[in-house]
Amino acid sequence: MSSGAVFVHSGWRCSSTYVWHRFRAVPNVRAYYEPWHEQLAHVTPETIRAETPDNSGLRHPGGSEPYLKEFEVVLDPAGGVSGFDASFALDRYWIEPEASDLAQQSYVEGLIDAAKRRGETPVLACCRTLGRAGWLKRRFGGFHVVLVRDPVQQWLSFYSLRRRPRPTYFELCHYVLLSEMAVWRDAARRLLGHDFDGRGPLNRRLAAVRRKFKRSPASLSFQAFLAVWLASHLKALPHADLVIDVDRLARDGAYAREVEQAIWLGCGLRPNFSDCRAPAPHGVAPPVEWRKAARAVVDAMDLHEAIVGPGAPPILFRKLAPAFAALPSARAGIKARVAEVVGGLAGGAALARLQARARKA
């Protein structure tokens, strides 16, 4: 039996906050923001009020309204969101549809029930659910939306947020997820060159990959991202009731109206995407040998057929082909390799400044 909930699945930096923000604006909707985020284990009314898009530094819409306002009704007096455990964040990201996880199931039921008791439609929008979309659909039914973005621009969005000589939180999460992919364990070992212990709390696992990869070249971060991007979408897309190309949503008004209508027909809600605007493409990038890096990922995971075969989800090739066609085809020379290392040491923002100065010189 369907729960009547709406699930919005995406990766990080994929316009999911914008889509959640538009669902939030629909009357009689309780739109939960990132309901698998590890911080929910410790939030309080005070921390909820303190965290807003305006002060996040992440270029999110939403102004001064707290991200987590909808969780106020499900807070545990002892602290945190009732029923949530920090291990939910990434521990069972790759869970199979038929697997049992009663604690996680009870938590999601609590969110859905809290909305329904108030006569509201629950919307759960999260960057940590692509790998578990099938599990959620099997347990809760509902209407499932998958967001897909140009993978190169998505990764560059991570990289552009680097302010210090180490990977961003988003990059670290991809290292963790790649290292814990059971189906592609050999591929993960081949790409990362290292085995990690997937046990223990998430903060310890994030610290382990930070220590190992904090000085690694940008190309390795991109490969880890692309491997997780491919595996996540291959798991999620078969369970999607609607797939949204967020790049097209931002530039094609007619397509935005089609998406609005599809959501209306699918779940009875009508978010308004008329103000959707595409961020400018990241014009400054580390000189990664993009195609070589991508081929190494596809080869290691043996995904040629999954991307271009007769049963492949069309959206994957549609997003991958133009993304790489728009990139320089030349192999990176010695200067470019040095620049890539500098980017890994100095961070994305610092590299952008250096490249801008070089162009002016």
C-alpha cells in the first residue's frame, strides 16, 4: 500500500535544494530537507533556527527560513530527531530492495506519519538516497523523482568550494561510498589503490579517507565521484516515476511546465519551477585528463553495456556525452599536470584565482 509520500532522490550539488524549496512552497506539504543527514542525530530547536540558506555559504535558495524547520515536530526531547541514528546517513546507502532494516523503516514511517497527522503530504528530498531508492519504493510506495545533472559540472561544483588544501565534505563522502560498494569492490580497490574498513562511525570513516586522499590529485576525486554517480543512478533510475534533467529544467521553460504537469499527475502536487535558473558553467577547472579518467572508471566497473547497451537508461548517455564533448580533448602536458597538483594542494578557489591572473598577464 502506498504511503502517499513523495521522494526526491539526487546526488550532492544537483539542484536538489532548489527542487525541495519549490515543493516546500506548495500548500499543505511538509518537505523534509536531507532526512538522512547525520546532523539530525544531534539537532536541537536552537540549531534548527540557526541554520539557514542565507548563512550556509552553499549558494542555496530559501533565504532566512531554517532548512530543518519541518523536523521541529519530530524532535526527541533527549536530542536529535526521533528514531534517527547517525549511521543511517551512509551506512546502508547501497541497501538492496529486499533487505530488512527495521530501524530505518521505523524512522521513515515516523516522518510520514507526522505529516499525515497534520493533513500534509510528506516530501522527503535527500542527496543520500539514490542508492536506496529501490528499498524505499518497496517499503513505502509513493512517487519517486530522480534528479540528474551534468556530471562534470556537478563535480566542479564540489571542487569550486575548496578553500583549503583538502577535499570538501562532498568529495570525502564519495570516497567513503566508493570504498564501500560491495558489488564493485574490486573496481573500488583498483581506482582508490587502497582498502578501507567500512566499520565504525561515519566521522571516523570520513577522517580515514581525508588522511589518505587530502593531497591526491583532482583526477582521483573526479573518478571517485563518477564511479558513485554511475552506480547510484543505475540503482535509482529503474525505480523512478519521474526523471528530471535539472540542466534542462533551468533553461527550457516548456520542459519545466512538462515536469510540473508530470508531478501533478503523479502525486497531486504542483511545484512551480518558473524561477529556475541555471548557474553559470564552472569556467575554471583543474586540468584533469577527463576522458582518460572517465574511461578508467567505466573499464574498472565494466559498465560499457550499462551506459550504451540496448537496456541502458537513456539519460546517462545524454548527460555523459555532451559533458565530455564540451571538454578539451588534448592530453594534459607537464604544465597541466603540475597545475593539477597545485590545485590539489591549494584548493579549487585558489586555483581559480591563479588561472584568472594568468589570463590577465
